[in-house]
Amino acid sequence: MPSTDPFARFGEVPLFSLTSSVMIDGGPLAPAQYGAGAGGQDVSPDLHWTGFPAETKSFALTVYDPDAPTGSGFWHWALFNIPAETVSLPTGAGTENSVLLPAGAVVMPNEGRQPSFIGAGPPPGTGTHRYQFVLHALDVADLGVDPQATPAVMGFNVHFHTLARAVLEATGVAGGATS
């Protein structure tokens, strides 16, 4: 059976659990998780995690659409230096300058160059897109990445510090927030 870990090709690591009250793995995004331009609200979902290694020193979260018609996918949200004692993020934590994020968490610019969550907005005719919410348990408290770098740079650094990861994948289609 193929791995549900989109990063497995870089080397398998143990998986832990990532859940949300508004998403199920493999199910559709809720209307609020679509972008404002697609009839949604650009609201990040609540996320909860369990089963990560005891030696975890911090977490990094990425939200990525590998099916965007760009040749390089589309980064919707990326943050790192989430303290190890954090086990959830509330709904709306992805707003710019959010007070709902734990102290020390660093939000990177998304594809729109905004330090926030940007909702789904698949263009018409591009089919069903996958939205991969991936939480990485890291062996360092501070990833040491420039906050103005790209999520890809963060991902490069995360690769070398990942102890385990959790994956929650939802789907979206053009007009999904309003159809």
C-alpha cells in the first residue's frame, strides 16, 4: 500500500496524528477554508495533534497544494518554531499578526507574499486539488530560517530535522466554496 506521507520519498519517518473538527483526511475542504476570491473566507482550520515523539523540540506546519497549475505547487501557509508543548492551533490562527498563535511561532509569506493562511481557489478546469496539511515534529527548538525566506527554503531545513510527521489531506475544486 502506498504511503500517505507526501514526503516519504525523502526518507520515511514515523507518522503521528493530525486532526481537525472541519476536515477529514481525504474529504473536502469546508467553505471557510476557501479563499475570499473563491467564495470562502481564508480561515485556517483548527488543527490538533497527538502521538509525536517525546524528544520533539518544536513543530513546523506547511499547507501546500501540489496540484496547482504552476509547475511548483502553491504554498497556502507555512510556520515554524511552534513550541513543543503546543498540541493544537485554533480556527483562524492563520490570520495576519494572529494573537492565536503560540509565542515564538514564525509565519512565513505564502504564495501571495502575505504572512498568513490563504484559502483554496482552484482555477476552473484544473480538476480536484489536494491540500496537504503537514505537521513536522522537529529535533530543534529554533529552525533558524529567515522569516522572509520561502516555504520551500523552510522545507529544505525541516527535512534535516524531522523526527516524525503528521499529514491531513483535504480536497478542493473550482467553485467549491459556493457550489
